[in-house]
Amino acid sequence: MPDEKTSAALSRRGLLAGAGVAAAGTWGADAAFAESAPAEFGPVTVRPGDLRYDNLLRGNNFRFAGRPDEIRVVASTDQVVRAVSEAVRSGRRVAVRSGGHCFENFTADPAVKMLLDLSPMDEVGYDAGRRAFAVQPGATLGEVYRTLFKGWGVTIPGGGCPEVGAGGHFAGGGYGPLSRRYGSVVDHLYGVEVVVVDRDGTARAVVATREQDDPNRDLWWAHTGGGGGNFGVVTRYWLRSPGVTGADPSRLLPAVPRRMLQHVIFWSWEHMTEQALTRLLRNFGTWHERNSAPGSRYAGLYGILQPSHRAGGTVMLVAQIDADLPDADRLVTDFVSEVSAGVDLTPALDLRRTMPWLHRMTWPGSGEPGDVLIRRYKIKAGYLRRSFTETQLAAVYRNLTNSTGGPNSGMLLIGYGGQVRTVEPGATAIAQRDVVMKAVYQTVWGEETDDAANLAWVRGFYRDVYAETGGVPVPGEVNDGSYINYPDADLADPDWNTSGVSAHTLYYKNNYPRLRRVKARWDPRNVFRHALSIEPH
């Protein structure tokens, strides 16, 4: 068996004791690696004028770039504590970035003077003491999936974009192709380590778990969908599915599927009529109304309907499922048949393929809005409890065929529900538990000169779809607010939200008062804040 130094070396590489992946006879080499391991990275301070500054300044959305006094690149909890202490002591506003995929300017606000870059904090491994998998915030989802797969054959129901950082994805709830089967990511969250700032300005690390007798449990709860940048700096997550027993790591999270069966259909806009598109959207919605109950035989099927603006040329339907589920092929066939029923158009592409699950979930660029040359974007969103109304469907067609949308503009309907609906709205910070879909409205472009036109298009589209409720998805029979991991500062702007319902209510519904109490306890000085942050009680 490996000694303590060897286990430490494996931990650094995301393979802790118990993974069962090391070949016989390799322990000596691993021990030697541990003996010669380099000193801890960082902290590194990068200021304007440093050749690294501009390269580290931007996140994923090139619309936003602040000008902080310094970018502090950190690699440990202690380094985070020291950095936050310095920021508080000097009166400088601090913001935190892990993967850099924030849709708004939360980390690029001009008021931010210290940007904490957590990307080196990317360890993934098994913590035997807590019987849980430990994930640092700088780890990307692709790194998380690969390490859990290689070490233990398990996974989490996270998103399909492998470059997204775990830090923000987990705190906002997290969902993806397996959520209808296994719930949200935070339904498997056991604990968090968070650097918080006390009323007297002292920064310290706190561990909070879901254990009922944990005095810090409210801090854990706030990170089950409350969103990042609100309460402190998360430096570690622990994941273990609720109700599991024993100490075998391979049984503490969902087993990873072996293969993915994926069916993709593209229809051309050339012959797409209002009747055909409306039928697709309506069918997709009603299918999810009928097949999103917990335990449904279709709970393992993940569907996306993505009509581009007419200038983009295509309407895409995607179905994904664990290929080894019973009747997987027939379930996909039934889904595709029901969604496309009554649509008398010949697809431009109709492809069904089975592939290794890990390959599909970690393919570079999957799910990314644009590419390295097209990386300015605005995304808006809303939850749906049922299919769009006829008035909303007409608004969708109207905006996808107008003269102002671009080739990289459009919308997505994304399947949800299933196991997500087994959790009570107050059990985690995610209040929207009886929804069946998420709607995403997006536009992606490359040049700053096109900002105004693209923003005007997507904002007008969104306001038109929700015109009957003040331009936003006010919770009701059809709509149910929005998802904090798709942050949209417009929801807090009275020019775009005339509903009288606050952005916080749209995101958190009845959970918002409790989130404010947690904020008051753990961030009484309001050190961690942004355009949509939780307000102190």
C-alpha cells in the first residue's frame, strides 16, 4: 500500500488512495515523485505593465474586462485567506474567478481592485475522512469528469461544456445531460470550504456540511444554488450522493454511463414555416410536460431544441441517453418521432451515433458560445413549468425571423425535471423544482462595434416573449423565474423589467429571505458583491 507521501502525490494528480488504478510495482516511482515534488505554486501577483496582465484579465466573455490593481493567482486556501485579508485591510474590492465563464461583468466591474484567479486550485480526489469526493473550484468540468471516471467510475450530473470551472457551476446549482436521471449537481453536495470575512474584518476558512447538527449548515445550504460571489470564496467542495452508505468510493456518486447514444437532426431554415417551427417548439414542450415526472421511463433522456435565427440557417434537435439503459434506442426513436410529428420537412442531417460517454462529455469546445474569435455574447434565460403559450410561440417565431438577428443568434429549449423534482424547493437554494425545461436566448458576435445591435436584438426578443408579465419570466402557471448560473443584469434594470418582481425573486423565489439571513451572518461587511448579489438582511 502507498505511504503518506505517495498518497499526497496521488492527491495532487487527482488520484487518491482507494482509486485502485495504480499498477503493481509503481509505488516506488510515485514515492520518488513525492520526494521531489516542486514547492507549492504561488501566490503570484500580476499588475498592469506585467506582460501577463492582459492575458489574465479577461474571462470567457470578451465584452467585459476590468482594470484591477492586481490579479492575484492563488493555489491554496491559505493563500486565499491572505489575499482576502489584504484586500479587506486595504479597503479594496475583491472578486473571484475560477473558470471565467460568467455571463455578466461580476469579475470585471471597474470597482474591483483585486481579482483572485483560482485556476491553479484544480485538484480532484477522494477524501476518505469525509467519505466524499473533493473538488477544488479551479478544476474544469472536463477535469472533474475525467478524474472521477478514471479513478472510480463515477460522475456528477453536471454541464456539457468541459471548459466551465467547477467553482461557479456548483455554487449556482449545476445541471446537465444526467440531471433528469440524477438531479442537480448540488443534490450531491456534501460540504464546502469557504473563506469568509467576519464583522471585524478577519478572513478565515470555514467548513460547512449538510449534516443536520453542523452549526455552519446554513452556509452549505447557501451554496446549493445561491450562486457564486455572494458569501465568500469557495476553496473546496465535497460531493457524496445523499443516502449512500459504506466507504467504497465507487458507490458514493452515480455510476458513469459507459456509452452515449446521441441523435442529432438539422432542419434548414430555407423551407421552415411558422407552422413547422411552432409545431416543433410546442411538441418539445408538451413532450416534457408528459415525461418529466420522477421515475419516468424517459428520465434518462436529455433533449435540446435549438433554433437559430433565420440568418443562422438551421434548427437543431438533439437527444442524448445512456446507451445501456433498457430500450434506449426505442426511447430516443419515440422522442424524435413525437417532437417532429406534423413537421413535413426533410432534415438536412439526421444522424444517430453511439460513442464513449467520456469522449462526448470532455470534447473541447462542446457547449461553448462561439469560439476564440467569436467570444462576445449576451445570454438570457427562463424556467418553464410547461410549454410556451401560443402568444409566446408567435413571439419566438417573430424574433427568429426578423431583420435584426445575426447568424450566431437564437434560442435553446433544454430538457429538465425528472429526478430534480424529487427535492423540496426549500431543501436547497434552488427554488424551481417543478419545472420541466429551461429556455435560453442568446446572441454571439466578434466585434465591439456590433455590441449595440446584438444586445438590442436579444433584449427585444426576451421582452417580447414575456410581454404579458412585464418583460421577464414572472413565476406562474407557465414561467418560473430564471437560473442564477445564467445571470442577466437586465432583470435588475427597471427599463427591462417592468413586472414589479425583483431580480432576486425571479432567481430565488421564496428562498431569498433565507439567503439574505445567511449573507448577514457570513458576509456582514458585504465584501463579496456584484450586480445581482444577495443583499445583506
